[in-house]
Amino acid sequence: MTAVAPTLQAFFVSRLDRQQDASVHTVDSYRHAFRLLLSYAAARTGKTPSQLDLADLDAALVSGFLDHLEDDRANSVASRNTRLAALHSFFRFASYHHPEHAETIQQVLAIPRKKTQSIPRSFLTRAEMDAVASAPDIATWCGRRDHVLLVVALRTGLRLSELTGLRCRDVEFGAAAHVKCLGKGRKRRDTPLDKPTVEQLRSWMVERRGEPDDPLFPSLRGGRLSPDAVQRLVAKHVTTARKTCPSLANKHVSTHNLRHSCAMDLLRNGLDVAVLAMWLGHEKLESVNAYIHADPTIKQRALDRLTPLNPDTKPGRYKPSDELLAFLEGL
């Protein structure tokens, strides 16, 4: 018998914290993955999480858990792969401490990542962005908080973890107003703010009356808003916005869509892709290619700048001169 609890605790304390010095975002992601897995395992085995044995977390249970994420929780393949990466990391750690479970561990480590399909990024038009930002009821404290949060998300393109991690001291006013954030891979960056956003942040911070280390967008209890809470408030205000903006009816909008919308708005206004990559905190320029593919009007503007082809060129189609070539062409 090898209880999961002490090994999992050692994984978070010894491996992630002391050995790898993992970022708070990594720890938070891994923690959420294991909360979901342990709840699923408890329901399937009838044991409480503290009673689970390492042998209970075999390949069959882990595979069922991954299917549960996609089928029951409607998670994307990318989210499924993120959860699997956390499990693989834990089982590699467990392999050094519990060789007696080598067969079970190797079977779990052999579960492959799923290939993801590249699809165009979903984003909001400028009218839809305005409708979502205007949806909160600014007659209430929560409404004013949500309004400024949505404006900051749409104008900066911060990731969800970056948005919830903002503190009062991270906002810098002045000639070059910006917000500071700790991004993916522990990369710090400054994101500029336009004048309307600065004015709204000034008013909010006067009302907020927070200390430098207090969260910029607190919960009603004063603590940091959780990622799930932000997702819920975005969904709530998008539902409200659909009443005045019918084009939102067929769009699924999450906090990540707000990030995409900011990127597309910057591109449409002529921002260079290299600057956009730095703005969003991407290490590689290839990461912003998806935004270029998402909006056909960007490609159309590039096409309009091309020199027209010779108008005297006659249209035609390739015709193979051989039966075997014709066969291959028809495949």
C-alpha cells in the first residue's frame, strides 16, 4: 500500500517549490488539475482523496478522467493536455520514490497528448467590445469594479492569471502610464494604457482605497478574485450585452477571447506584429500568426496592395498527359 497523499504533498513542496521553484501560475494550474483528478477518483473508487492508493490511479482511471474532462466538463483538447502534463510531472516524480509501482507509473506516462486542431481565434468586433464593457451596472460597487476590469482586459490583453494578479502598486500613472504584470514563464512586462483607461483606473483606485499590495480588483471580502470568479462575471456581462448587441448571440466569450479581441484591435489599427508579440508577452513571433489568420480583412488589405497580374493571361487548368498521372491527380 502506497498512499497518494504523502507523495503528492512531497511533489508540491519538494519538487515544485524547493527544487524547481515553480511559478505561482504553475502551482495553481497543477493544484487545480489534482483537485479535479482526486474528486473524479473518489467518485469512481468510493474512497476519500486521503485514502487513495497510488495503485488506484492507474492508466484506466487516468484515461477515464481525461475523457471526463472533455465529455462532461466540456474542456478543450488544449485544457485536457494541460491537465495531463501536470499528471505526467507527478508520476515522473513518483517513479523515483516508488519503483514498486513502476508498471502502473509507466502506463500512465505512456498516455499521449492529443493533437490539437488549429482553428481561427475567436474575437470581438469593436462594437461588441464596447457592448461587453458597458454591460455592468455602474450604480453598484461590483458593477464599477467589473466595468474597469473588463476595460483593462480589453485594452491591455492581459492573461487571466495576469489580470487577477494585479495589485494596486502595479498601476503606474504619468506621461507613460502602464500596468506591470508577472507573465508566463515569470517574465515581467509593462503594458501601456490609453488615456480613457487611465481615467477610469484613477477613479476606481480612489474608490478602491487599497494598500500597495492589495489586489486591484478584489472580491467582496477584499481578497483576490479567483479565475473562476472572473470567468463567471465575464459570462454574466456577456449575457447582458447580448440584449443590446445581437451579434454576440452566437459567440462564446471567455476571458481569453478578450485577450484575442485586444490583439485583433491593435492589429487592425496598424500595430506591428513584433510589437504585438512583446505587448502580449509572447517569446516567439510565430505565436501571433494566429491573429493574422483570424481576420480576413488583414489579408485583404495586403492583397489590395499587390500589383495586379497580367490581365491578358488566359485562365486554364492543368491537364495530365498520361493516364497514370491523371489517376494520381484524381486522388
